[in-house]
Amino acid sequence: MKVTFIFLLGFFVLALASCNQVAKEPLFNGKDLNGWHIDVPLLDSVPDGIKPFIVRDGLLVSLGTPKGHLITNEAYENYRLTLDYRFSGAPGNSGVLVHASTPRVLYKMFPKSIEVQLKHENAGDFWCIVEDIETPNMEERRGPKAKWGGTAGKLRRIKNLTDDSEKPLGEWNSLQIECIVDTVKVWVNGDVVNHGYNATATSGQIAIQAEGSEVEFRNLVLEKL
């Protein structure tokens, strides 16, 4: 009886460990862009042009130009995304988009989504791209309510909660984004930098921006919740 109990307990532990392993999914294999596709408007007319997303020394690199997005082939919901990023040269701009769907709905460039900003000294801002999300202190962090929106000319930016969460330039920053139903919560280097709710989307693709600056990424892992 005791042997049977130990056997069943061991089986349960192994099964639980197996479930945990299945729940986590690397989004980047360190070798190629398998599982992703590139959407860069300039390449429509210059198909042999430079692609702004490459793999270099095991890192996923956004070269910054030409501008566009690297988008997962699959859509996701209820997950935690973790990754490391750093600006390898001059400080600049980039972002991670969650709940991405219809491509090129804003400025004929950005997919419908909620952006988690990575711009230097602004990491963790939300930018509403045709989708929307709410946070506490919205007028203080976004501006007059009458001007809120997710399209051109509207107040789309919701400022983050901290000013000192980013590492010095050249060092790796850790980013964690947790999307559960209609909430999005963001950590930068362990600090909660934004927490939104009542998002107008609850699932979608994940995208990385090429937005003018070279940025390196590593350890992209998605954990289903």
C-alpha cells in the first residue's frame, strides 16, 4: 500500500511538471523567425528591400528601419509574456503590441492593438491603436477625456507609473506583460509600470516594432494562464 502511494505521488508530481512545461512556450528559438511574419509596408513596392528583423548571435534584432512589425502567426489570450530587451546603440523607440489583429489600420502602418511602449525613458506607457484600455487617474495620465481615442489626432498615450525603472543604456531590461481577459499589466525590471482594465480586445497576435532604432531581444517566453 505504501509503495503504491509513493508511486502515485511520484506520477502526480511528474504529471504536474509536464503540465507546467506545456504551459510555457518559447516564441523565439534563437535561430530563425519561425512562427513569425514580417509586415513592412515599404516592402510592398520594394520586395527585395532590407528586412528590418533579423537573427544575430542568437538574438532577435529589430534594425529599426524600414518601419514595420514582426507579428506572431498565432493569436493568444490569457497569458504572461516575458522577454529581455536593450538598445544596442543610441536610445530610441520600439514597442511590443498585444491583442494585435487587423493590419495597417493606423497611418497605414500599425495593426489594431494595444502597444506596450519600449521607448527609452517611457517604457511601460500604453498606446491605444484603434483598441482602447482604461487605467486609474486617466485624465492625469492621458489628458482631457473629450480627446481620448485610438485613431489619428486622438490622445492615444497613457503614461506609465514610474520614471526610474529602466536600466542604463546598453544594459538588458526585463519586460513582463500579463494579459488576463480584459486586463493588461506590465512590469519593467520587476516594477509594476502600468495596469489597465476594460480593454476592448481580449486576444490577438503579439507584435514587435521596427520604429527607427535598433533593439535587441532575447528570452521571449509565453506562459499560458
